[in-house]
Amino acid sequence: MGWWVVSTDTLAGSRFIVSPLAETTSALKTLERGSAAHPGERAWLDDHVPAYRARVAEDPIAAAVVRIGLGRSWNADFLTPAPTGERAFADEVEVVRRTDPADARADLRVSLGGEPLPAELERDDLPARAASLMEWVWTETVLPTWARRRRIIEADIVARTHQLSQGGWATVLNDVRPNMRWLGESRLQINAYDYPPRSLDGAQLFFVPVTPRAAWVMWAGTDRYAVVYPCSGVLAESDRVDAPEGLNALLGPARAAVLVLLGTPKTTTQLVALTGQGLGSVGRHLKVLLDAQLIQRRRTGRSVLYYRTTAGHVLVDAQGNN
């Protein structure tokens, strides 16, 4: 397994951050893969895959860089630079653009498992082309929904921070991404691959949630490390429905919105993201709805899902909202 030695000081100084570049890279991976993790992502792909295919057809060099550097078991390091903190997308992508061309080619060879680089990629403009494609993905496919994506990401961070206060770092780390868990004795398993351990003593450690189902790790020398993981909310516009006026008058608009959304099971984190309400407010609404027997809850793995009871369905359906 691959694992890191994480000192107490490093863990104490670690933090969750929002990274527009990580969100864009995960979106790029999704576009390249072309398969969806949920209906909302399927709709997003249907909207953007044709334009993406046209864009990469215009630049086969950039297409090859992405296919090699993000499509195999190991990301090319220059395409996924470790963050220095929360920054604007333009500042983050500039790190990709400024990569030394020789380093970019070396990173791609690593992604190829040591195989020779295709002759057409033995050139010096690979970082610039990759950065240009990332800018296109950001502008055309991520930025239009960035406010909503950011709400989902921030909701996940709020939930993780709450989890940290309740159960400590081991609880949080065991729930961040598949094959990642706290082993004890300062050891953090990050994946199931047989890589040598790395010491993070004195380094910065960031946790970076993204809305697509993507996950990877990245580092810059021995100074900065980051774990990118899929947050628990999803970008599902189909879940956004308006509560009818009668239900708003009966329950109040905020509580009615929660009840309407629970036509399908959802976690508290997802409800926070979808409604834009605070975690405490959503929690209070859920308690009232539970006490009124309009919703129920069940645990699945480490998550708690809330969903409407028969009475809850009848109340919503009576207002003409199916």
C-alpha cells in the first residue's frame, strides 16, 4: 500500500481548501472519460462533451498530453501542481504554464510507466498547450456553475470540520476517499498501490474536495502535499425543485424546500449544498420534520440518509408537487 508518515504538527496544521484548478482538472478527467457517476453529471456531459471533442480535435497535441498525463494510473505532476493555499484559477493555472518543458516531458514519461514519449510530444510548448486547454474547460464548463459547485464544496468542508470536532482526525481521514485510512503510529494510507512511504514532517498538507467523482494525491518536493477527494454533495440540477406556495405557507419556505428535496434520500451535506442554507439551519429543519414523522433516516456506511415518509409524500403530493 502507499502511505505517508504524518507528524502531529503536520496534521495539526493541515486544512481543507477550495481549488478551482482541482475542480477543473477533475472536470477535464470526466470529459475525457465520458462516463457519468450520477444523472446530474450525465446532463452536464451531454451539454459539454461535443464542444470538448471539437476543442481537442483542434489541438491534438494538448489532447495527447491529457490522454497520457491524466488518463493512466499516475497523473503527470505538472498537470496537478500541489496548492499553496486557496488561490484564483488564473494564478493556479499559471503554475502549469510556467512548468519547465523538460520537466513536463519527464512527468509524462512517468505517466507512461517509463515508456518513450511519442515523437510528436518532444517539444517545448506542452505546458502552454495544457494550460490553454485547462482554461477552456474552466471557462466553458466549470465557471458557469462555479457558484453552485463552490457551495457544494464548502458544504462538504463544513461537514468534515464538524466531523473533526466530533470524532477527531482518524474519523475524518477514514471517510475521505476509497483506500485511504489512518493506520495509527503517524501512518496515513493514501491508496492501495505498493509505493514507498513518504515523510511529511514539516510539510504543509491540504485536503481538496471536488464535485466530480475524482481523487488523486499530489506534492511539490517535500514541502507541500495535497489529497483531492470527491465531496459528498453532487452537481445535480434535477434535484433543484421549488416548493409549492401552499407548502411554503404551512412549513415556511426553508423547511418546505428540505421536505421537497427529500423525495429521494439525501445526506445533510447534500441538503446544505442544494438549499444554500447553513448546516445548523438544515439540522433544525430535519429535527422538526422527523418529530412530525414527515421524514425518516437511516444509516448507510458512515453516512446518514434522510427521506420522506408516506405522510411526507402525501403532504407534498397534495400540493401538486410530484
